[in-house]
Amino acid sequence: MTALLTITILVLIAIAIWQMTKIFQLTQVARENSQVATYKDNDLQGKLMYVFLIFIYLITIYSFWAWGDVLLPESASEHGVEYDRLMWISFALIFFVQTVTQALLHYFSYKYRGLEDTKALFYADNDRLEFIWTIIPVIVLAGLILYGLYTWTNIMNIEEDDDSLVVELYAQQFNWKARYAGQDNVLGDANVRFLQDYDGKNLVGIDSSDPNGQDDIVVQELHLPVGRQVIFKMRSQDVLHSAYMPHFRAQMNCVPGMITEFAFVPTKTTQEMRMFPEVAAKVQRINKIRHQNSQELIANGEEPLEAYQFDFLLLCNKICGASHYNMQMKIIVESEEDFNKWLAQQATFAEVIQ
Ligand SMILES: [Cu+2]
């Protein structure tokens, strides 16, 4: 693969040099003879601009058709709906403007190609036209930015109430740990200095002298109750990480030495999400590929791949080291009842260090 890439780059560099010498030659000719392209060339180039326009549009349509289904499924959090709306409005605007301006650009290139009996018109400027094409983008962009700021403020305005669940996400090379605040809903103080305590059983460095930490629960699989606000407090042990929960449209950097925050309300349970036709179809496609690969593995006398099942994931979205790609934790969204049942089975910090 690396060899192929190197060869491709070398070929591209060679083509670039060749093109540059050609341009250099053309500039040399121009000094002796002002005509560097014939009218026939101009006509051909003009028509090629049209061909290229058709190519761009066709490849756009093909991309939508071929890869439209790799997008994330419907958002599984409350604010995610707002976030998606903002993104789709931005996409639609960009798509519309791109389609129109690209067509105009290529149309004018063709229309004003060099013709034998026409002379170029010298047209210095037009204040009214310039005003129009400045003010329209200004208004549209200002609208988009204001709408974006409004959405951002709504999402980032974390209002903690009695019902909120406080969860710490603890990032380290290369895994995640989650800590629930326990009965008191207050996370105990923590510091990397305490990681060595209790023969390494103090997984996230809880300060054992802080009474708030005694009932804290550290887990390696994140469970969340549906319909309840979850306030995440992020910490990192070593380098910059980024807690990324794509299905909930959530991402926040985890910075060593400080606590960052993000909050959302999960609106769909894992079970509900698996039932969505869009998600089911995606799972089916993945399993088809896994099945094909399994056939090969079986032929080689190896174990076949397990069937994939949809699960929410917490991923790291900051290249944080060699095993960054594998830094993930499963998230299970379930009913309040199931969640409480699960949480009651987990050992508290006091129990772990006994
Ligand atoms: Cu990471």
C-alpha cells in the first residue's frame, strides 16, 4: 500500500513538472507570436467545460446514490434533532449555491470563448452588480451564523436539576472508564496521584478521604436511562482525547488537568434503535460483508466472524496514540427501571477498596 502511494505521488509530481515545462514553453512562444491557441482550440476547450460540468453533476448524483446510506441514523438525543436540522439547512444551502454557481461558471466559459469575429469588451466594473453579489452572501451567512450560535448556546447551556444523572468519562491511553456519582449524585474528588492506591484497584484515582467518593461506581460499560438528562464530566489521564458519541451528536475534548462538560438527554433505547428500519438495513449490510469474510476464514480453517449487532458507542475522536482507533466503550440506553437494576449490581468505590 505504501509503495503504491509513493509511486502515485511520484507519477503526480512528474505530471506536474511536465505541465509546468509546457506552460513555460507557451509563455516563451507568446513573446514571439501573440496567438498561443487557435480558434479551434478555444471552441474545443469551451465545449470541454460543458463536458466537465456534466461529469461533476454525474459524480455528485452517483455519490448520493452509492454512499448516501453510510450517514449516521436519526439522532438518539434531544438536542441532536436541532443539530441535524442546522446541518441539513447548511448542506442544502451550500448544495444549491454550488450547483448554480458551478453551472454559471462553465456556461460563461463556453459562451465567451474566443471566436474569430468577436472582440472582447472592456468592462471595468458595475457597482450595483457588486453590491448585489456581496449583500446576498452577507445576509445568508449572517443568518446561518446567528442560527448556528443560537443552536450552539441551546446545546451548551447545561442546566443541572435534581433529576440529572452525573457521569464522569475518564479517558486514558487507550480505553474509557465511566464513573457514576452514586446515591449522593456528587462525584468524589479525584486525582491521578491516587491511581497507584489500593493495588491499582482505584481505576480513576478517586480521593478516598472525600466522603462523596465512597459511593461512586466505576464501570467499563456505560449504561444510560432513556429520557433523563445526563451530565458528563470529562477527564483525561494522559494526553488530549475526545469523547465522541456520534449517535447522540455529542463530542467534547478530554483535557489533562481540567474537567470539561457536555450534557444530553438520550431519547431512544438501544432496543428501539435496533428496530429502526434504517439501522436494521445497515446492520444487515455489515453482516453480509462479515458473512463473506467468514467464508474465507472458514476456508482457511479459522474461526468465522461473529454477527454484528447495533450498539451505541463512545469513541475517541482525537488521534491520541498507536491504539487510538481501538479506544471505545459500549453505551447501553435502557429504561429507568433496567438502569437502576443494573446500577444496583455494580460495586461502589468503598466496596472495591475494602
Ligand atoms: Cu484517545
